[in-house]
Amino acid sequence: MLKSQKNLTRFTYETTAFEGWRLCVSRTGTTFTKYFSDKGYGCPRDSLRAAEKTRNKLLRLIDNSRRINGKLSKATIEKAQKILEAA
């Protein structure tokens, strides 16, 4: 069985239509979320791989970016959203 990891939560509920992984990263008041469905990626293991790859790119970007008054810059937020859209 695949277990949830930091920033990745497994969703497998009989009462919902969605099965897959939710990527959720919060930094300095900004939250980035994306869902990776098992159907969209073929199986739970493949959707997890896609979610992990996206999480790693996102964290690399966020952790290496400059802060402006303690917040992420608008450019960083836009780059992060592009990473999520491309996944």
C-alpha cells in the first residue's frame, strides 16, 4: 500500500469519485495545490511518481527564491503555478 508523504496525501475514499494524490505546499502564506488522479496517470504508483516529481520541482523553486518582505515574489508564484499547470 502506498503511504502519504510530506506534502503528498493519498485520497482513496469509497464515497468520492476521486482517487489519487493531492500535492499541497504552503510557504509564507501562499498555498499551492494540485491533484494527481490515478485514472489520469494510469495507476496509483504512476500518479505518485508524477506528484513527487512536481513536488520536488516546486520545492526547489520556492526554497531557492528570494523573499520580499517575508513573502514569495509575484514572479516566483507565477513560476510555481506554471510548474503545477505543466504537471
